[in-house]
Amino acid sequence: MHITACVLLSPEEERCEFPEEENAQQAKPPVWRDMTPQEILAEATAVFKDIIQELNLHPTLFEIELTLAETLHVYLIAPEFSGKTERERDLMIWPILKNKLPNRVLMDISVCMLQAPEEKVKMEEMRAV
């Protein structure tokens, strides 16, 4: 038997079903996969563009990559991050993300690099790994 469907019932509870082999072909996809990876990418991109405008950021780089593992890597370099700690930068962005993106998209963001222009070399080193 294989795990063929995991259903997120609430943030605290997850149930995995183990259907019989003959029913395995008919198992439903996980509920957070009701969007294609391209739809998730498009929704995340639109929200990040809204955030950039809402916070009046002037990015020198803004990229969202869809990885082979179908997770999102976000790279945002803006001078407005200069002199701020990582926590301060996160507090600028994540509360808005949590309000604007559904959980099914939020949970696909595996990297969110928020950097100042002078830190670009550090970001390029991280991306090379």
C-alpha cells in the first residue's frame, strides 16, 4: 500500500488515507494541490508585486522561481531593506503575505530572500548552493 492522499483538515490535524491497491488510481489529490504549480507561481507573483507597490519598494531584483520540487524561491533586493535586520524585513513582508495569499500558496514558499543591494553577493552565494 502507498500513501495516496493526505488531507489537511486543520493546521493541527492531518489525515492520511491508505486506500486499497485497486482504489489507488481513484484517490483524490491533497487539498492544498488544487492549483497547478504555474497557478501558484502566478498568484504568488501577483501578491509580491502588490506588496512592492504597497510598501513603495524600489527593487533592483525581483524573481520568483518555481523549482523542480514545485516550491517557490523568492528573491527580492530593494534599497529599503538597507540597515534593517532580517527580522525587520520579514515583519515588513510576511504579515501582508499571510493576509493576501492562501495557505496552499504560502506553504510552497521555501526560500524568501529579502536583501539590500549591498548584500547581493551574499544572495548569489546562497543561490549557488
